[in-house]
Amino acid sequence: MTRSAFAVFLDRALIHQYTEASDITGIEAVNNTTVDVHFDVAQTEADTMNFTFDGLETLDVDIIDDGYTVRVTTSEQEEGKEYSFWYGESPTTLTFTGVAEADEPDPEPEPEPEPEPGTIEAAIADLQAAYADEDEADFLSASMICMTLIMMICRQRCSLST
């Protein structure tokens, strides 16, 4: 093996190691000006300086999907061209192929409307929130309210059927 072949091998091994350590799981073109970079760990910050593509200008970044995806707005991609991705100041093994159409990415889903207070839906929403917050006291309180409402509904239906 020549020195130059070994240098290329070592460089590729280091790039692969850096890609693995960066917690990036994938990259995909959404349209010809948008690229999604997927992470294994939720991101709390994203800086345009950390998302670089050979041949494209990075214009903006947004964290979406509970932090596991960073949506990168770029200059227009060339259809069929393969773009290399750099994260921070280091190259990665990740690439994507440019697309032609400029379709808008799917919008974030609309939040569910707040349930009407005093309904079973509101009690279940409170129960889910207490569970997500790991608040044992609120969870027990919401559980009792849910059970009471369910019993009231059952009694009401039983009295209607007789």
C-alpha cells in the first residue's frame, strides 16, 4: 500500500468516525431548496454555520419534529447532482441527490384544539399531561376525575336502556 493510498484510507476512516459520533442518522432533500438532517438525539440549538453542503449556500435552519430533525433551507439544488454534507467544520459520509421541484415542505400539523372543560376529553388531556410531566399528584387527581366521569356516563347509559 502506498503512502497516498494509506492517507486516503485514513481520511475516509476519520470521516466515517466523525459521522458516527455526530448523532446524525440521515439526510434527505425535501424539495430543491430544503434538506432535512435527522439526528439520533434531540437538538436544542441549530446554527447555519454548522450545516454546509458542497455547492450550496445555507440560508436558514429550523428545528422540527420534537428536535430530532433540523430543516435546512439552501440555495436551489441542481436535479440529479450529489451533494456532500459537512457538519460543523468536518466532512461527513452523508450525501443527498438534488431534486428539481420546488414543492413546499409539509407544514407542521395544527395543534389539537383544547377540549371543553368538564368533559371526559378534558379529563383525559389532564391525565396525559400529568403522565408526561411525571407529576404523581396531578396524575392521581386526574385519574380520579376520569374514573368519576366514566362512572357517571355508565350510569347515565344504564338508566337510558331500562
